[in-house]
Amino acid sequence: MTLFNSPFMRMVIQVLSTSIVIILSILRVKNLNKRKFIFSFISDSDSVTDEERSKSWIKKLQQKFKKLSKKELLETVEQNQKELHKVTYFDLLTELPNRVKLTKEFEKFLSSQTDNKNTIEVAVYILDIDRFRTINELYGRNAGDEVLIKVTERLRTLLGDSALIARESEDEIYLLIGEISEEESIQVGKDIVDLFSKPFKINNSTLYVTASIGISRYPENAQDMDALLQQAEIAMYKVKQNGKNNFHLFVSADAAAIERKRRIEFGLKEALADNELFLVYQPKVEIQTGNIYGVEALLRWKHPILGLVPPNEFIPIAEESGMINEIGYWVLHEAVRQTKEWHSSNLDLHISINVSPIQFEDPYLFKRVQNVVELYDLDPNYLIIEITETVMKNEEHANRIIRELHDYGVRVAIDDFGTGYSSLSVLNNMFVDMVKIDKSFIEHIVSKANTASLVKTMIQMGKSLNFSIVAEGIESKEQSIFLKDNHCQFGQGYYYSRPVTPEKIVDLINKKTMKD
């Protein structure tokens, strides 16, 4: 009998292999920085070759385990097997089952129900703690760990033995509940959200924590745990997109929406390089005469697979993914270039360009605008930068940027006025040149007396404060007449023209007036 076939060595090898798995598992969980060998009896000298190190390791290993009796070896094997089971199936911080254990329990539950003639119903939940990274950053990782532990305690109190509670990643908790109807699944989702209505006492701090919860169901949504968790995660991200602190039960349309969003996000990275983005221009008219005095540049995107993607769909994704600045400056370049081309043809149009609130936060915004204007040798008085009222949240920063643009000659317009943070009195202290009345007001100026009175007041106050007033979203002759009778200066909307190509703008101007 050879040494490696002996019962003693088989036992030694079992102990060793179990120990190695445990150590590697712990290293993975704790993300330790392993710079030296983890066994104290192995030299870490760089001068030792791999072959010499292997021989030394085997020799010292033999010496180590020869000192143990058979009983001690059996006890070591048993203890190591317990530790291996723990790190394989449980989270070390909360001592909750992990994803591996969750999957096994799901399979075990299904197999135990094979003789059941009724349909088996299972609900899987993913609970993601909102702003968990912020908690770690502000209060430390120990506080974050305490939050996780207290959340699991509340879940145990709520659900008792009816649910398997598991944890895999830093801020996500999984729940598996068997024999539960769809209606009951929804009620549990509501109950879990309510758990977070009370704050958490962590050390000397009171933390208000919320969670986003996604739910998927077996067998309606999927038949295996990986797919169920994937769909619960999709449902959870939908909650996050809609404001967090809620729950959502997965439906098949969610998967299609997520896939479309992924296509858009990845496609945006290639859109500029592949010339898929383009601009159209909506005429802006003098309401009293109908003459076109300028245009607003509007971004469009023709995706190679999805076709035309609406801007209200892809622009928020561009903002979320960090692409908006690059796209925004491309728009600036292209719009100014086109305007200079019109000027060269004796069409002295003003050009309005929308700047995202995220782009407006760029400390080099003014310098970038100045560089583009000078690059194309455009008179800055023909450029209008449109910003939304949301930038007024940081009034000091907004005023500085607006002042720089104003002093340079670029005009600034407040878009969608009446829907955000600013007021005419606040704008009076800023170097704003134009106010655009939001289309939600223009829509009802004929049908609602209160709205008509409000728009009249906006026009009158704007004039008294020396603002140019632009009415957005004019879609009917009646609206145009109302604005004309109340001496609104400028307007735009489908009544005059939809957004069109640069060539079509030339054709419209050659007709002299849009509407009599």
C-alpha cells in the first residue's frame, strides 16, 4: 500500500482540502489583500523556487499531521466540514443563508411538492436598501452593517418562519416564500415597505432608511431561481427609477422595457461616432407679424435597430449614464455651425439651444460656449441658451454662469417657466433675457379663465421687468389670437410649424410669414 493510498494520508488530504476551501472562501468574502503565504509553515522568500517550495510544503505538512492522533484528525475533519458548510451556504455578517443556499432550498421545496396536485406558488423578493452607500460614507461601514442586521431582524419579526431570508451582496436581501398567492405576494410587499416607516437607531444616530423591492413569482414568471432573481431585480430597478421606497411585481413588459433601455444606453456611446444624432429646427415667430426671427435646435436620434427614439426617452438616459455633456456640446457645435451657414446666406436667424441642468453644472460651460462661438465666428448676440428652472436650486452658481454669458453677449432664456423653482421676482435679480411660458399654460388659455388670467399676468409682468416673452406649444388659431391680443411678443408651436430640417427652414422663410 502506497503512502497516498493509506487511510492516514486520505484523512490528511481531506483535512487539507477542506481547510484550503474554507480559507479561500473567507478571503473572497472579506476581500483580504493576500501579500504573503497564508500558511505559517510556508516560506515566502522570493529566492525559493516553486519546486523547492512544493517539496518543503509537503514535508512540513506530513510533519504537522503526523503529530495528530486518529481521533484528533476526525475531529478536525468534522470541524472543518462545519466551517466549510458555513462559508459555502451562509453570509458571515448576518449569518443569513446566501444565494447558493437559497437556490438549494427552492429546489428542495419544489421536490417536496411533487405529489401535490395543486399548482405550487412561490414568491421571490429582492430588497435593495436605498442610498446604502451614502450611509456607509456618512456614518461608517459599521453603521451600515448594523442597518443590515436590524433590517433582517424586522423581517424575521414580520414574516416569521414562513420565509427564507438570505443575503448575497452588500445592500441586497433576498426572500423566498412558498405557498403564497399573487394577492398575498403584493400584501407582503406593502408590509415590507411599511417596515421602513420607523427610523433605525444606530449608535447615537437616527437613520431614516427606505428600500426598493422587486418581486417575481413561480411559476408565472420563471421556473428556476436564477431567472426568478433576475426578474425580481428588473422589478426592483423599476422601483428605483420611479422614486424608490416602494415595491413592484414583475410583469413581462418590464423585461422588454429594460432591454430597450440597455439598447439605448449602449447605443448612445456609439451614436456620436456613427453620425446617428441630428438636429431639427422649430421656427420661432413674431406673433404680431408671423415673421420668423429665429429657431430652436432640437436633438433627434435614429437608432439603427430601434429607429427614431424620442428625446424624452433617451435624454434622461444620457443624463443618467454621464453622456449628456458630450452630446450637449455636440449640439452646441452643430447648431452654431448651421446658424453661421444661414448667416452666410443672408438669413440672420437667432438660434436657441437647450442646456441640460447637468451640463449647466459644468464649471467650464461659459468657456466652452465662448470657444464654439469664436470657432465659427458667430456674433454672440444671435445665440440664446435655454435653461430650465431647476438650475435655480443653486442660485449662486446659476447667477454666475448667467452673468458670464450675458456679459459676453449670449442671451439666456428660462424654459418651461411656471413649472419649477423660480419666480419673476427671483429672475429680476438675474441677467435673464427671455422667459418662455410653458405649453401646459398655453394649452388652456382659451378653455380656462383662470389660466388665461395667469398668462396675461405673466406677459404684463415680463414686460415690466424687460423680459422678452415667448409662448411655447401654440397649436391653434384661437391661442395665437389670444396671445396677439394680449401683446405677447414671440411664440412657437405646431400651429406655425413642426420642427423641420435646415433646408425646410429656408423654404419657410422665403414665404415671408408663417401665418397672417
